[in-house]
Amino acid sequence: MRVLIVEDDEMIGAAVRRGLEGEGYAPDWVQDGVSAARALRDVAYDLVILDLGLPRRGGLEVLAELRRRRDAVPVLVVTARDAVSDRVRGLDAGADDYLVKPFDLDELAARVRALLRRKGGRAEPLLEIGDLALDPAAHEVRLAGAPVALSAREFALLRILMEHPGRPVSRAELEDRLYGWGREVESNAVEVHIHALRRKLGSQWIRNLRGVGWLIPERT
């Protein structure tokens, strides 16, 4: 999952990036509104964490431009502005949720998961296909009730596939959603993770459509 963090505070931005990486996301981090607007034009993010008091260009202006071009990416506003009027302005400008600083990283992660569920049209926290279940909050995968130990990257890849059962996901899309800026991606990295998942889950769970990508069947 590719997430854009827009935060000019070094300590907060670094902490949020580390926390999201620990949750299996691929975060990019920019520190001003101009860089944020450029990144949002160039990359298809799954979610944006947006501060409002930014250098060069305000967060509300970045958000308004995003919505004017009908980009529906979920936006979680994270700001020190705690007045009701500020929250109202942020939500009316197109934010999907609003979190006031200081905040707990666990709450931030929970709000991110909730927004991604909403984006995917799901209300339930678990992803389940047949007897395969993935719990994003607990970072657990179970097959027929038994836990399956996965690396962070394997977990993230499986989550992407399980969110779109029956639809092939290309190598380019997987690389884009698994790796942020500055991450060196080996040419066979996706295949290595796919091989590990098939070994741990069973080859029937992940199918390869040659020249197209990989998918998890809707029923297995």
C-alpha cells in the first residue's frame, strides 16, 4: 500500500514513516505543499496523511486542488489545529478523516486501516477468501484456522491480492504499491515473494497469468 505523508515536522514525519513501514505500508514523505501537489500528480497513492500548516503551500489548498480534479484518494488530515471550525473546514474541503496532534501512532494506524476499508467498499476488518483470512490490525494470516508466518513484504503483497480477488495484479502495480521512493527493487523481487507465499499457503492460492500478473481466485 502506497501512502503519502505530508508533514513538515521532522520528528513527527519520521515517526509516522517508521510506524507505517512497520505496518507493512510503503510510505513516501514530503515536507511542503508544493512537493505534495507534485507527488499527488505523479503517483497514484492509496492514502494521504496531510498536515495543514505547511511551507510554500497550505494543506487545505493542496486538498482542494486534489478534489477539483476528482481524485478520490482517501485523505487523513493530521494537524495541531483543534478548533471545531478548523475541523469543519478540513472535512468540507474534502478530507475523509481528521486527527489532532499530538496523537498516538496506534490510533493513526487504526484510522488508516478504516479509511482503506472504506475505500475498498468493506465494513469488516478481516479479509477472508475461503479458509484464508488476513487481519490487517493484528498483522496475522490464518489458513484453515492455523497461523501462517509471513514477512512484512509477503503480508503486504498478500493483502493487495486479497483486496482484489479474481483480478490479476501486474508486476508494475505490485512494485509500485510495495516500494516507496528510494527503495531499490531487484528485478525478481516480486517473484521471490510470490514463491514464498505459494510455498507457505499452497500453490493453488496464487495463480500466474503469463504476461498479465498474479491473482487470488475468488474461491479456492
